[in-house]
Amino acid sequence: MLSQAVAPRHVRFDDGSPVAGVPPPEAPVTVRAVALTRVGRSHHETPALDLELRVAVECHGPEQLDIMEQLLLAVEVHSEFSVVSRDELRAEEYPDVLEEGLGFLVRVPVSLGFEEPSDPPNQAVTGNPGAVRRIRGRLVDAHNKGIPDAYIHAHSSATAVVSDATGHFEVLASADELQHFAVAVDGTEREVSASTKRLPVTIRWS
């Protein structure tokens, strides 16, 4: 998309590989991946892990201002991409993103499909012999809104999970109806108990 916007000029992708003294090919635009973060999980035809790739777009040379304007317009008309705004950009997170010239950061959505594991067999789970089933649930606030990116650990399990963008989660646990969870939201941790008689279970954070 960027190459088409500045054609017949070239766009170079910098993957960080050493050039061994050989200068990189001349190009007025350099693209560099700087971060890949987890957004959550979604489920359409198959489950998918939703990621966000942040890419630095850097313009060089005497035409860098004109080229940057063309690239910004190209990103603007493709609704699946977006430019990281000034208010969102924290310089300490990206200290050396733009090495030369003018540039900006672009968000690129990435969907990584995967197969959900089937329910675990009735056998001991490493670290806790009582964890024999998978509990599905949702963490919500006082207004019944899902809480994303929360740390959830069932005390009867040896593993912990993170809630997705809608607050949903899956965790291994024992067969006990009453389960005790350690839940952390934005650095604050609480102990919460919930009945798993009816699934999915709802854990309320208030």
C-alpha cells in the first residue's frame, strides 16, 4: 500500500539485520516494525488472537515532506490502518524509532488464528492434581461491562490467564463447585470467590 502511494519511488523494509558494511539500497521511505501487542481474542468462524503491529514509517531526502503527506493520505483512506496520534505517543516507549528525517507510527491489525484445545482429560495437571476441567467465564465491572487485560488465576490451578477485550477468559480448575480466584486489574489484586455450578461463570469487580 505504501509502495503504491509513492511509486515509482521505492520503500525499504528495515528488519534490523546487520548490513556488514554494505549500505542499504537508496529509498526515500523506510518502514520498521517497532512493537507487537496483544489486543484480545475474537471468534468468528474460528478463534483468533487479535494483535496490533506498530510500524514506523520514516521519510528521507529533499522530498520527504511531500512524500510524508502522500503516505499519510494513503493510510487515511485505508480504514483498517490508523496513525498513532500525538496524544497516544509516549516517547519513552519508542526512544529510537525514527533515526533520520520525518516520520510517523501506523497501527496494523493482525489476526492470528488458532485451534482451541479440547477439554483436558481427567488426569493430574502438573503442579496441581485437582485441576481437571476448563472453566469459561467473564470478568465485569459494576456496570456489567467486560474488563480486558486482567490477570485471573484460579487457586486450584497451576496456570493464570489474561481476559480478552470483552472480559472473557478460560482457565483450568478443579472439579470443586466453589472456586477461589486471584484477580488483578491495573495493578490492584483481589481475592474473589464464585460458584461454577452454571457456566460461563461471571466474576464481578467492584
